Amino acid sequence: RCQILTCLGDHFSNRFPLENWMIYDRTHKMFLVHRESKPWFLIIDEELNEDMAMRISEKERTYMRMWKGFFENIAIEERESYERQRQHLPLRYRKHVTEFQ
């Protein structure tokens, strides 16, 4: 709903300065791009190639499986609270979060 990529840029570049990464804002058709050891920048009015974005390496699939396993194993069933989960992660975002796929 909001254009927050500029707010995320410094946060992620400070935490992952030696990584190449990109965040795509589908609503506003904007990319936040970071190259290793360089400042981040925005690309505006570009479409994401969905076919390319959905290509996931076997290594990434392995990490996704491990993360889901970790997420499920640390959960304490008696302390689960659907209402609190919704407060911290609105339902509209769940389709993009590995744990809920």
C-alpha cells in the first residue's frame, strides 16, 4: 500500500553489506537493488519477469525446507495465538512468507 522501499534500503544494506540482493514492490513496480559493498539504488517503472523470479535453485529449496522445519519445531502449540500473529503479520502478507506457504 505504501512506498517504503527507501525506508528499507538502509536497514538491509547495513545488515547485508557483502550480499547482492533485490526487493521488488509489485504494487508500485519498483525495485530496491543492492550490489555487494555498494550503495543501494531504486529502479522505477519496471516489470518483474515472473518466470525468472520463480526459478529457485535446489540450494534455496533446501534452505526453505530447513526454515519451515525450524519454524514448525520451535512452535509451542499451547502458546499459539492466531490473533497475535495477525497483529504482527497481516493476512495479506502471508502468501509471500515462506513459513505460511
